[in-house]
Amino acid sequence: MTSPAVHLWRLLKWGRTLARHGALRGIERDPNTPATLRRLARILRFGARVPDMPRYAEAFQAIGPAAIKFGQTLATRPDLVGDEAARELRRLQDALPPIPFAAICDALKAGFGRAPSELFASIDEIAIGAASIAQVHRAVTTDGRQVAVKVVRPGVEEEFARAIDTYEWAAAQLEAMGGELARLRPRLVVATFKRWTARELDMRREAASASELRDAMEAEPGFIVPAIDWPRTSGRVLTLEWVDGVKLADTKALLAAGRDLPTLARTLVHAFLRQAIAEGFFHADLHQGNLFALPGDKIAAIDFGIMGRIDRRARRWLAEILHGLITGNYRRVAEIHFEAGYVPAHHNVAEFATALRAVGEPTRGLPVKDMSIGRMLDSLFSITRDFEMQTQPHLLLLQKTMVTVEGVATALDPDINLWDTAQPVVEEWIRTELGPEAAIADRIVADFRTLVGLPDLVRRIEARFPAPGGAPPTPPLAEIEVVRIGGGWRYAFVAALAAAAGVAATLLVLH
């Protein structure tokens, strides 16, 4: 077990880097920040030349690969880091210098237990992409197929394990302070990050996610998911079919290739809505760098490390929430939040409905194309503090992805009418899932399950009641010893450590 002193030393080094980039300014100014954290933030920036505008993305890139990935996670949490920081963190690109090709060959041999030449006729030595966890090379299989080979960087598992260990420890200290920090559930943020990282570090799990999404998107022929080459995939190597297209980020190349940009925009919106609403399993990293335009105005996606999942009940609630905000039925939207358990029961439904009205009314009467789904959801989540609504990571991940998709679509077609584009998919799902036939079918299934489970319910009823549903259950979190930093010698010890680190860092900068 790592000692608290080691955790503190890592946090002080990282904190100093963040402070030098102005990334702790928000912590200092936020009135909800505990006084202890504000003092530490001031100590960490002592002697540093802090820029006028915080450089959040640069700060996380300077700390290292694990911080880059964690920053991408925090970009989905504007409620935790603030809107400005979340926008800046969305710029994080985990492009890193590639490791030598010899190390890649060693990793391939270790991953398959045999020479790469037995699997691939050729592999390009120059990487086409190098990220914080893995890098990608173009290759040709022994049977002549073009493929992309994604290889985990040697030693990255150990680096991430050390960082996550300290993140968990720090989150436990913050959550123990109570108040706003406890409501934001930093330990759950780290747990979510740990789960994402575990999927990205295991290429078989990423391959499984891609395969599942490929099966789910058969009904959307305009959205292509590359096929997985399972015999050439292992825990450290992912091999999938080569995508020969134009990145959606390159507008000039798209036009030169004769691609229809409005069609591409509509295809992207349809594909995402089908994933999120109809399937409940969506690609949660649909930025322009992961999307390619193919002949026939089709779109192919890559990089399936971050995926979102929403259960059927939550999808129904989400559809009703969006519909209620659009139609002005704020009372129903408020009731759904209470039914789902998102807002504690001791709050007043009517008061929450009034707060929701403040979110929805500014969009009423506007042209449909000017009503942004992303901004509407962002405003909805901004009122949660007053009503002690605990963070729902699955909804925040959906919100982040919706904002990203909206941005990519409007970059392709500034005049796209998002509501009209989304309407066919949404109406079809609502008709099948919320219509009278679906309600009757759901009631029959629910009653049958209740009848079958009645004997077991009688046996368990005095021991334990089922937890009310709505949000997914909180994953078990590791027991972590909390070091209470209040006053006296503990605070003095930490302040002295921070001051020493600040002075040492300042001397290094001056020299």
C-alpha cells in the first residue's frame, strides 16, 4: 500500500504544474472550495509566473499520459471543474512522440508469443498515431488485407496504476470534507476514470466494444464500424480493418473528394441518436479526429476505448425530460427527476419545476435550429447544486457526447436543423417505447416478473428492500484511509511540504 507521504509528494508536484499554468485559479476563487484547499492552491503558485488565462489542457499534457486521460474525463464534468475548464479540457489531444519501432515489435511478440512476421506480411515502421496509451501502425496481414494495428505502450499499465492509486487517495480526502465536495462525488469520478482506463488498457475489451457497436449499427448503413481481426487481437494488441477515408476535421479535403457535408452531418446525428436512445450503447468520443468520411457519404468511426451505456428506464426518462423541456411541461420534467431518484425526496417538486422553467423558457419561441440540445442539457445540470442532485456520470457522459456531436455536425453544415434531423429517430423510439402498446407490454412483463419473484421477495423482505432505481447503482469504492487536514500540526505539516515544494520548484525555474 502506498503511504500518504508518497501520495502527498505526487499531488504537490502535479499541483505545482497546474498552478504554473493557472489551472488552480478557479479553486482559489470558488466560494464553495474549502478554505484549506484555497490556502494550498495559493502556496502552490508561490513564485510562479501564472498566465492571465488558465491553460488547463497544457497543464495536463505537461504532467503526463495518465493526467491527459484524466483531464479528458474531467471534461465531462463541468459541474465539477466549471464550464470554462471543461471547454478547455475538451481540447486535450493525447498525441505523444511515438516509441521506437523495435519496442513495438517486442510488444507484438510478447502479445502473441510468436514473431510478428507470422501474423503480418508487412508493418509500416512509422506510426500513424501515438496516444497516451497506445500507438497505431498500418500493416498488411499474411492473407493480404490492409489493417490498423494498435499496440499498448510498454510500461503504461504501471504508470496508470500509480496515478490512479493517488487519484483515489486524493478523492477520498476531498469527499471526507463534506458539503459541496461530497455532493460532487469525486471518488465516483475517479472510479469512472479507472473503469474507462481498464477498458482502454485491455485491447480485447476495446475490441469487444467495437464488435458490439458494429452489431448494433446494422440498422444504420451510413455509419461504419471497422471489423475486428480477432486472431490478431490480444490483451495488448488490437487489429481491425483499415479505414481509408477523409477525416471530418479536414473540410477542404472533404470538399475536394466530393463529399456532401450536409448529408454527413445528418448521418452523424442519426447514428448517435440511434446509439444513445435506441440501443443504449454509444461511442462516447465522437470528435472529428475519430471520424472519417467514406465514399457514398458514409461515416466510419475508430477508437472505442470510451463507450457510454444507458439502461432502458433511464433512456425513457431522458426522452421524457427532453420532450417536457421542449413542450414546456416542466412539472412532468420535475416529477421524472424525483421518480428517478436524481433529486432527494425532501425537496419540493413545484420549486424544482420553477427552476426548470428558468432553463426551458429562454429557448421557447426561438427558431428550431437555434435551440441547442447541448446548451439545454448544460443549463439543466447547472441547477443541480441548489437541489442537492447527486452527479449522474452516465448522463454527464451523454451530455458531453451530445455537445461534441452537435459541434461536429454544425461544423459540417452550419444551417443544420438539429431538431428536424433528430425527429425521425426520436419519434420512432418514443412511439415504440412510450406508446400504449409498449405500456401494455411493459405492464404484462412487469406483472409476470413480480409473480415469479414473489416467493423470493417474501424470503428477503425483512432482510433488505430493493434499492429504488433511476441512476445506475454506485460501484463499490475502495476503503481508503482519510487524513484529516483541519488545523494544528497536520495543516502545518502539509503547508510546510507544499511551501518546500514550491520553493524547490521556483529555484529550478530560476536556474
